[in-house]
Amino acid sequence: MPRYYLGVDGGGTNCRVRLADENLVTLAEVKNGRSNLQIDAGDPAYKAISDGTRDVFKAAGVDFAETANTYACFGMAGGRMDTARAEFAARPWPFAGAKVYDDIDIAHAGALGGGEGGVVIIGTGSAAMSIVNGTRYQAGGWGFHIGDQMSGAILGRELARYTVEAEDGLAEGSPLTKAVANALGGDNQGIMTWSFATAMDLKLLSDDGSEGCDDALIGRAPGEYGKLMPLWFDYLEQNDPVALKLLDVQMGYIDTYVRWFKSHGAEVMAIVGGLGQRLFPRLTERYGNFVALPQFEPLHGAVILAKQNFASN
């Protein structure tokens, strides 16, 4: 009987589902809704994958009953927590077998073609993982509030903070800081209003439904800070002094991860994510052939892991 492999790249914005045959040749691919495991206890992710599975089998012209001969691998945003992955795997999936991973695992498998070495995600968020001599190592990926040091969100937030200091006369400004100030409201009062998302008229509700919550705060999402990255690159190419200063900060964060990879014997660090790949020429200047571009995208990595996990079944 035929055997199929289904891979999922479950992102916070959208969920991509790919169906492949036993030789990992893609039969169809679809896109669905958001799928972060930390949002609403994973319910939107479950719906996105369930709907996506029906859609991808239909697009491939394969009977949905063949899910019983299909092995699946999900790489999920918000999958850093062991409990979240275990609870999601325990849902009533129609597949012959299903394995839930953090999204960095599928990025690793895709970037290195299922082989060993390291990978860093440097996009809106950031994280790192390697497999060396069969041992898995992971660092970062703890989110905007306490981690994501290499990310566009953190770099964008630092750019906004530096702009505010420059506008206050506490730091030396530049054409970049003026451009950021103009983009975020024109002056520090406008930037503060933007940062708290005041114009969106959002409200926090306590568990009892009453308005207000003393231990939580409304503010701009990580992706909103990440939207400052094109502006940063524009001025970086003009050797703007503040852009160069923040480049040093970014490279310092990446240095930390390079040392971490090398400390446990990783021989390559593949770069995944839009910010990292745009920085790639500078990374090769700094690290030589220790850095590499990915062989495949994360979605194909999910398909690779589906086969690796269940090939013997």
C-alpha cells in the first residue's frame, strides 16, 4: 500500500502543510491560519492543521482515508515548552503516527538536509539548535520578553529605544534616528503612544471579566518592532553611525551563539530567517565557512523528520 509523509510548518501568522510521497516528492502544499501552540491552548493550531490536512489531500487528489497510511511531523511556533508539544501530540489526529517538534527542529532538518550541525533562526524571533554526534543542543527561543537576542524584534526595539534617547539629547542622533522618530509618531510623545498601542484602544480583562489587570501590559507586538529592519538596512548601507553601532550589538549577540556552537563541536551554523540571510555576506566575512545557507526550507525539514521518525514503522 502507498505511504505518505505530511509536514507542517506551524507559524504564528500562518500554517503551511505539505504532503509528500514515500520518496519525499511533494504532491501538494497549502496554507492555512495561525498555529502558535501558546495561543488559546493550541486550538487555532489544531484547526489550522486539521483544515490544512483536508485541503492538501484534496489538492493532491489523494483520498482522505489515506491519512491512515500517512506519517506526520509538525514543527510549531510556541513549541519550546515540552508540555505544549505533548498535549498537542495527544489530540485526535487521523494519521498513522504524528510527532510534534519545536519550529527550530524542522528548520534544522531542512537547513542541513536531515544531517548534523547547527542552525540559527534570525528573523522576527531567534533561536539556536544543533545535533552533534547524536546529541541535541538547544538555546534561545524563549520569546520577545526574555530572549530572542539575535532577532529583528529585539534589534528594532533597541533602535526605537536609542531613537528616544537621541531625541532626549542623551545620545548622539543620526539620520536613522530621525527617520525612526518620523516613522513612529514624529517625536517621543508620538513614539510612546505608538509603543503602548494607545490608538488601537485595546483593553485588558482580568480572569473575572473586569477591566484592568495589574500584572500585565499592552504594548506593540514583536513583529511591529521587526518592521523597522528595512529602514535600518537602508541606513546601514549608507554607513549611518547609529546603524553601525547597532550592527555591532547584533554581531555581538551572534558571536555568543557561534561560541556556544563551537563549544560542543558543531562544525557548521546554517542561517535561517530573513534578517540572518540579509546579513549573510557580513557573517561570511566574520565567520568564514563556519556559516552556511540552508539546503531546504523548514517545511521540507518537517517532511524529512516525518520519514526519519517513522521509516521503520
